Amino acid sequence: MELLEFARGPALTFAITVFIAGVVFRIVSLFLLWRTSDSSAGSARERPVIVAAIREIIRRLWPQSAYKQRTMFMLINGYVFHIGLAIIVFFLLPHIVFIKDLVGLSWPSLPNNVIYAVSIITLVSLIAALVMRMSNPAQRIISTFDDWFSWLVTFLPVITGVIATSHLGARYETLLGLHILSVALLLVYLPFGKLMHWFLVFVTRSQTGAHLSHRGAQL
Amino acid sequence: MNDKKTLGEMLTERGVSRRTFLKYASYTASIMALPPTAATAIAQGIANARRQSVIWLSFQECTGCTESITRAHTPSIEDLIFDFISLDYHHTLQNASGHAAEEARMQAMQENAGKYIVVVDGSVPLKDDGVYSTIAGITNLQMLEETVKDAYAVIAVGSCATFGGIPGANPNPTGAVPITDIVTDKPVINISGCPPIPEAMTGTISYLLSFGSIPELDHLNRPKAFFGEAIHDRCYRRPFYERGMFAKSFDDEGARQGWCLFEVGCKGPVTYNACATLKWNGGTSFPIQSGHGCLGCSEPGFWDLGGFYKPLSTAKGDPLKWAGGAAVAGAAVGAASAIMARSKRNRILKEGK
């Protein structure tokens, strides 16, 4: 019980504080950086910045035909665990209740068994992502600590959540405490690594789209 | 009463039929999840036992535990339990008062040295030399130490005696501690709850009498027979939890339909007690059945778990208390780092010229 109390209390407060400070820091520091004015004449094919940005966001939702075969599995797997994570985080009642308590918003939940099934699919998908990273030599070589650790802090809340829900190995309060601590770890690390794509994914894609459009890349 | 007789002989004299007695033994065996053969062992054990001397000490408590034990529901269980044991000292139930009461305690301790059981309800204040609760001119701590010295075993009943309870809740002005903090050289059985289920108390005492040993305990010294399973795992509303059907308030349609009370703060998933199986008041009902979530009263520190009506999955306290400061600090550091990067760039550009 002490572990659960620590997790629900000081650990979560600390994690949320670091998370907010870190995310604001990353966003402010990024947007206040200088942008070199590009005085080169744009390509004839250059589109308005907004259009280029939106086109790039949409374009990257699906693999290009040239890479289709090589990237299809990774892309589908990516969708599986991203959607799986979203369903788990936003549609399990204890999670909705947590968010409601925090910010006052709430919405209907899905039955536990549905979430349970989604969690298992997500776990398999996350493990597949790890196996792919480890088995592909090129990918393994370019992988940094950030890649491995980001995977770990994403995987831990899911696995501890599933174990807690199924009451495996220890008492529920201990498992729930470990689950909340794993979420705290995720929140603390999130702003400082690649997981910041939670907030920046469309920002970076917009920037790339605008840049490529200026150069006249035919996409 | 002649204490030389066995309990069996005494019960026969009092007109308690063998059938009634065996029913009680079977009931006790079943609620403690003992094998069916244990019923005979309990019957024989109790029949051949002498009356057990029990000294009941009440410290910082509300007498709820005594109220609870006197409502043990099996027919005549109350008579039986008071026949099985010789309750030599108990503020609420004894006739004697003042010096006579204290003498009864001393006498029981002398006559049954090494054999008597001490039951304690209430926590013990330690702050300021324990002045916040005294009985017969001595502090609770002195009385406890003096009484348990020659005891066979100690049973702490109620959440105050087992975990500090409400007197020990934040900010704990009297420095209240549970019995296990003080009694370290004797077996202490904890029967927590606010109050504990009467059968958990009488069942444990019956077990001690029948087998002459202490029942299997969990990591908090509680008999596993009564505290082995979470309320949530035995709750009749559990299927609604699995289906995602939750009462949103105490008077909505879900509440009327008997849906799960998790969202209105039920602590059933982390509370270990027999409420959902034994129930209360003669098996009539238990808090969740009557429409209120479990408070978690048999768990340590239940008073300070962050609010009875806050769902278990919410953060304790206000996790956003530093959110504003964090955002400002993050923005300030972010702006500073951007400014530094800009000035560094400008310096390089200038030097480049």
C-alpha cells in the first residue's frame, strides 16, 4: 500500500511537474530559435506554405510506392501500436477517471475486456517493433540510447497495466503502484527524447513539407 | 463459574444442544476456509478446552469494535463466545468498575500467567509520555506493557489497534501507534476493520481455542481466512466493472441498476476483507451492496488514502499544484536557451566577417 501511495502521490506530482516544464521548455526553445531567411527564389512548383505543410502531413501517412515493400510492415505495425496505445490510454475507465480528476474532461469508456485485447495486440506490436530494430543491422547500428529507452518507457506502462489488470504475480496494490510509477517514468522522460514527437510530429512534418516545396521537390 | 470443567461440560449444563454446538463448529470451519474435517477438530478442541481467560484492553478507540463483536450473528454465537471465554476485563461489558475492575485484571493475569489472551482495541498514544489517554491513573502504554508481559498471545482488533486508525491519521496529534509497534516479543494477530467483521474476531478466537495455535497470517499479521482476498475479487458488482458499466453518482440510473462503484471512489480493489462473502448483520448486506463504495477500512492508513470519493486510479493530492510554476520555469529556460543560441550565432557571424 505504501508503494501505491507513493506512486499516486509524490511520484505522480513530480512526474507531471517535470513533464509540463520539459514540454514547455522544448516547445518555447524550438520556436524562439532563429529561422534563417531563405532569400533564394522558390521553385516554380512551390506551393503556399500551409498547403505544402498539410500535403506533407498527409503524404507521410502512407508509404511511397518506391519504398512500399520495405516499409509496409513497419508502417502498419506503427499504426497498430499507436492506435492501440491511444485506445488503452483514452478508453479504459480508470484512465478516463484519472484525466477527469486532472483536467475535468471525460467521455464514455470501453469494456475492460476490449481494452485487455487491445493491450495484448499492442504488446505484441511493440515487441515486433523491438525485434525489427534489433534484427536489422543497419537499424541496430544507428539506434541510440534514446531509441532503446523510448521503447522501454512506452512498453513498461502497457505490460505493468496488463499484469495489474490480470492480478499476476503480486497483490493488486503493488502492481497498480508499479504501473503508476512506470507512467511517471514515461512522463519524466518524454520531453527529453524522441517521444517528444507526441507534440512535434506535425510541426516537423510541416517544416519538411514547406522546405521541400520551396525546393520544388515533386512529391 | 467453575473453570475446572471443560467447555463441553459447561455447555451441556447450560442446555446448549450438541446439534447447536456442532453447527457452530461447522460454521467456524467453513468461514475460515478450513477442510470439512476441521469442524470435528474444532468441536472436539473446544469441547475439551478450559475456559480461556481473555483480557480486553480499550485504548484510543470508539467502542465500535465491541459493538461489532456483540453482534456476531450465528444463532447463540454470542452466548457461545461468552461461554467459551472468560472475559475477565472489558470496560464496556464488565460489571465491576474502578479499583475492582483493575483488581480483576491483576487477578486474571496472576491466575493465568502465560495462558491468557490479550485483546486490544484502540491505538496507543506515545507523544508527551502518552498523557493523551490514561486508564486507572496509568498510560495506555504502561497498561499494555504490564498486561502483555505474561500473555500467551495478543489479538489487536480494529484499525486503530492494528494500524493506528483514525487517531493515527494525519497529523496524528497524539503520536498514536499500532500494537505491533509496541508488542514485539509475542505473537500479535491483527484483525483490522473499522470495525472488524464480528465473525473474524470470534472465528479467530475459536481457532485459538480449538487448535491451540495461531491461524495462518498474511504479511500484515491478519488471518488469511478473513483477509486473504480483495473485496473487489468477491464483489457481486464485479461483472459490471469488467463490462465497463459504472455508476457516475450515487443516485443515477447506474447506481439504481447496481453497477460498479469504482468511479465514485470504491476502494474494493485494494481492500482485503471478508465483507463481500460473510457480509454484516447476519449476512444481510455490506457497504457496497447498500450502495456505497468500500472505504478500505481494513487497510493501513485508509483515512489518508486521498479521499473516500476519489477513484482509486486518480492521483493523490493535487498533482497540478506546481503545474503553473513548471510551465513558467520551462518557458523561461526555453527562452533563455534560445536567446543564448541566437547570441552565439550572432557572435560567430560577426567574427566570421
